[in-house]
Amino acid sequence: MKRLIVLATAMLVLVAAGVWFFFFRSDAPPPVSLQGAVGTTLPGGTATTPGAGVVDGAWVIDAGSDSFVGYRIGERLASIGVQDAVGRTSQVTGTLQIEGTRVAAVSMEADLSTLESDSSQRDGRLRSAGLETNSFPTAAFELTSPIELGDIPAEGTPLSASASGDFTLHGVTRPVEVPLEAQLSDGAIVVVGSLQVTLTDYDIAAPTGFSVLSIDEVGTMEFQLFFTHE
């Protein structure tokens, strides 16, 4: 009898674990990383490689690449617990201008109305609550101070920098410092980074509901961008 009870308990644990894995596990992608981005190949024929060592001039986000802008924030769900909610959009445009050993200008825009996560219910909710993308569809960044690189970027050499600029979200524009990593790889400039965003700084009220008990007060804006030479 005792053995039967032990076996039954073990089976219940396995069933519970299976239910959790197939129905409640988070499918959120991992945070952005330069190593992961560099491993992504641009579609054939989209990259234009300038002459060896030539990086001066205008660069534009490659429309056919795996570029994206998105959010990552902790949420507490009824009967499930805490998990990361992650939404991303590939509808991002932008340019950067390199002059010698500095990045002189950066301008970017993302269409947040096209954000997608692993939950269509969450995506629909953000159109009228939280980010309210029906009313505030555009997020933008504009560099306000040149980024000094120190050396002319070399193929395959990663670098870290901080970009000072104006970040617009939910109709509010604030000055920010965005830490980022970049690398010249196969004719493209690969840039990844993230920014901690306090919701109240951008007049964002965290959406809650029957299944969503609470949302963290601080989230992350993250991006992965592939620039090719114009």
C-alpha cells in the first residue's frame, strides 16, 4: 500500500511537471547579446561591403535583416507565477553616420503597433493599455552627443560604448544613456543594447486584469540592429 502511494505521488508530480512545461512555461527569448546577433546571417545580397577599412559615411538599418526593437518586463500571472513578458517588432528604421573615429549621428524609429509576444491577448491589451500603441505607435531615439570610439572599427572586433540621446516612448521624450555593444561583421555593423525604463517616467500605467496580477515598475527596452553601408 505504501509503495502504491509513493508511485501515485510520483505520477502526480510528473503530470504536474508536464502540465507546467506544455502550458505554463515561458517561451520568452533570451536577452539580446552581441555574440548571438553576430551569429545571425544577413539575407544574401542585402549587405553592401565598403572598401577594406572604410566605415565613414551613412549606414542604414537593413530591412531584410533580423533587426528588432522590443520590451522585456516581469509579470505575475494568476496560478502561474512570475515570468518575463517579451514583445518585439521588426518594423524599425534608422540611420547612423560615422566620421573617422566617432559616430556623429544616430536616428531611429520603431512601430510599436506591430509588437508581437507569445500571447496575442497581451499584444491586444497593449494597444489600449500600458504602452497604448493605438495612441502612441512610435518609439524613437535621436543621438544628442557624438559617440567617441577611439579607433576606427575593425572587422570582427567588438566594442562597447554609451549613446547619449533623446528617447521617445508613449509620447514622452526624455534624455537617456544607452549602453550598447557593436561589431563590424561581414560588411554590416551589428549593434545590440538595452535600456532600463521606469514606466512612470513615461506616464505608462501598468495594465492588470483577471489573469495578470501585477507588472514590474521597471522594464527593459532592448534592440538588435544590423546596419549596412548606403
